[in-house]
Amino acid sequence: MRNIGRLAVTEAGLGVALAFIAGAINAGGFLLVGQYTSHMSGIISAMADELVLGAIAVVASGLIALVAFLCGAAASAVLIN
């Protein structure tokens, strides 16, 4: 039972580390080329920027991309399992 808890903590730590790295890549890419460069986290960051600027059409297209990604990930999980 103890190993399961340790595994969950390790996986949570890995998730936090990967989220941190994704954020750092977004920030570095934005500073370098003036656009978010990461895939899903970049799209969500761009959506937030565009929402503040009032570009609802761009936010809607980003939302469509996000939903498509999530559906693809769910379909892959179903097929793999």
C-alpha cells in the first residue's frame, strides 16, 4: 500500500514539473518571437490574451482547438485501453 502512495506523489511531482516547464517554454517563446510557441498551453495563454483584448472570434477558435484536442486525447485513451 505504501508504494501506491509514493507513486501518486511521484506522478503529482512530475505533473507539476511538466506544467512549470510548459509555462517557462511559453514565456521564453513569447519573449523570443512575440507569440506563444507551446501547443495546448500556448493556445490557452493566447486565448486569455485575446479575451482581454476583446477578440471573441479568436477566443472561440482557440476553444474549438482545445475541445478538438481533448476529444482526440479521449479517443486515443479509449482505443489504447
